[in-house]
Amino acid sequence: MVSQADAFRTWARVAALSFGGPAGQMAVMHRIIVDEKRWVSEERFLHALNYCMLLPGPEAQQLATYIGWLMHRTRGGLVAGGLFILPGFLSILALSILYAEFQDVTVV
């Protein structure tokens, strides 16, 4: 069984490397979770991916949440899903703060 600390570090790594849209995000997730860590089999990953693609919404984020849930149930799903969206959230937050601070500058 994977420790929660190791899962946290791994999901933080997946999140930090997951820019470029859902195809790139799922490829990074596959490389780390299936190929490197071997936490989930290829068959299980593809089954989960197919399931997430049927649902409405962002399939890469749903896939991260689902795999986190498979590993550590509710807490794992919340951690994996939360860490997955954290870099994008922080980027938009930083840009929003910069815009709010410099909105009166004529160049902006």
C-alpha cells in the first residue's frame, strides 16, 4: 500500500508538471502513476480514463480524483483532485492580483 505522504508528494509532482491541456495532463499522470510508480495497472488506468471521459466536465481532473480515491478513498480523492488544480488556481490568482494592482497603468 502506498503511504499518504508518498501519494501527496507524487500528486504534487503530477500537478506541477501538468500544464498543456487534458491530453498532456493525462500523459504525465500515466507516465508517473502507471509507468514509474506502478500504483495502477495499464488496464485499470484505461478503464478509469474511459469512465471519466463519459462524465461531463474536465476528465483529467476527474481521473486524478478517481485514482486518488482508489488509493486512499475519500481523503485520497480530495488530496489528488485538490493538488491537481492547485497550480492553475495559483497562476490565475497571481495574475488577478497583478491586474488588480496595476489596472490603472496605461500600458496594461
